[in-house]
Amino acid sequence: MKFSRLQISIILAIAVLAWFVVLLVQGTKVSWDHLAPFSTVVGVLVILLLVVEHYLWRQSWLQKWFVSMPDLRGTWKVVIQSDWVDSETGETVPPIQCFMGVKQSMSSLQMHLMTPESESWFVAYNVNYAQSGHGYQIAAVYTNKPNVNLRSNRSSMHLGALVLETHGENEVIPKSISGEYWTDRKTTGTIVLTDRDDKLFTRFDDVQKMWLYVKYSG
């Protein structure tokens, strides 16, 4: 949850009022001069929270006791295996090679799936420690938007849910992610994320060109 300057001011004002009341009850002499630094303190807290929100949260020394969130930022290679059966051939579709762009701060997480035919975004999500005791579990509801030329005859916009778990020796910066998904079109499947790149991409064509360049130039 992000706090605005107004919210920080209200919380701090309540804390100051409680402090003053306790001091008065204890017989300590207080005056309005003690409130002079109030706006300065609010400004410092706003700056500190912004730094924590966008940078400090992913530092290892804050993890586990102050922050419970894996660092998933960047673009991942993805393999999806769906159980959807083609009505014309009677066969399941082959694995789909695609990508996942992850934009993240301490209080927000957006995982953007990019395939040749559609895009998906989180509508809601929750992050907890994995039941295995190592790593994290991400549970989310997402919306899928197929390319406009496919919506009328083959693939409609739909909602889905997924559960992912992070893997790797480093719990904060996982090596891979895997899980399962379900959709309101009565399909299910598995999803595996590997080979993260630090750069965030937002279009399938752009990230595919990057991976092809790395593959054939390396």
C-alpha cells in the first residue's frame, strides 16, 4: 500500500497528539513550539517512503524482517502448455513460446504476458511464502486480450487465475518460476518462466528480436 503525503500527515498528527497527551499526563511541560518541525518531518518521511518503495525494498538486508517480496523485475522467457484441444484436428496445441514483463515496487506487482496472439495483465494478486517453506507463491487473477483480428472467430477476451511458485537458491532473486493457470473458457495449463533479462519489454516483437539477437550473436 502506498501512502500519500496527506495520509502520512494524518498518521503523524495522531502520533504527535498521543505523544503530547502522554507527556502532559506525566507532568512534562510542552508547548506549541514543539510542533514547529512537523512539516519538515512529514517531508522527510515522504522522501524516505519513496526511496523504500522504489529502491530499498529489494535490498537483501531488508528482506524477511521488513519486506516479504521477491524481486521479479525484468523480462522472462515463458513456455505455456495448454490443454486446449483444436476442434478441427482433435489435438492439443503445442507449447507456446512467449515472454513475461514484470514491473514491480514494494507495494505493487504487474506481470504482463506477451504471446504472438495476445496479452495478459494482472487484475488482482497476492504474494505469500511458498508452502514448501522456501521461496514465494504468487496467486493472481488476470485478464487476457487477444489480437483484434482473432477475437471474432477464434479467441475471445477472457479472465483467468494462476498460482506460481519461485525457485532457486536465492529466495529474493529467483532463478525460475513455475505454476498452473485456469481460464473461464474451461481451459487449464502449466506455465514456466526462465532466463530473466533485467530490461523491461512491453511488446512481444521487441523482446523476441532481443532474444534472437542474443542467441545468434553469442
